[in-house]
Amino acid sequence: MAEEQSTPVKSKRTIWIGLIVVVLCIVTAVSLYFAFFMKGSGELSPKDMKSVTLPSMTVNLADINGNRYLRATITLEYSSDKLEEELKLSMYKVKDGVLKVLRNSRASTFEDPQQTDALKQALLDEVNSRLHSGKITALYFEELLVQ
């Protein structure tokens, strides 16, 4: 009879120990996630960020009737000193990429904020594909006029 009573106590103890181990594993995993992914890739302070504003660009939009225009002034944000030098030397490549994406846009793109965000991402992807020393981290429209 003594063996029958000790078995449930041991199994309860084993369950509690198992639960404590699982909770500790979860806490450790969450802590590591925040340590490596949130803090390691967290945003830089504003003083570490650099920006360059592209000259205002006017392009024909890809609408069917062909008489819609877009004028945009775009600012690119980055943090790499090497990228700053590359941008000075190859700004023409960046402008060409921006023009390529904007010319393929339609006026309706600018009516929906989600489509405008998708356009920003397309611009970032195109510009970053032309750079080798770093990546543009953000893109801002300072002027956006569709006629």
C-alpha cells in the first residue's frame, strides 16, 4: 500500500518540475528573442541617421489615356557612412531606379494609402538593388502631386 501512495506524489512532483522547466524555457526563449532581434536590430537614434533628398521629379504615369503626371520629391534615409559615399558617386543610378518605378505607376495608386505604401516598398527594393555598400532603411515622400 505504501507504494501506491508514493506513485501519485512522485507523478505530481514530476509534472510540476516539468511545468517549471517549460516555463523557464519559454522565458529564456522570449528573453533571447528580445535581446537579439529587438535590441540588436532596433532603430538607430536620429543622430545616427543620414538622409538625402532627391531633386523633384516629374513623370508621365502609366495610365491608359496617357495624360496623367506625377511630381514627387523623395527623401531617402540610411545610416552607413560607406553608403553615403556610394550615393554621392552613383546618385544617377538611384534616380534612374526611382524614375523607372514611378513611370510604371498609375494615378489610382495614389488614391489608396496601402497602394502608396506598396509603391514605397517597390521604390526601396529598386533603389537597394542598385546599391552595394548598404541599404536605404526608409523612404519618405516630401512632395506628391498627381495631375
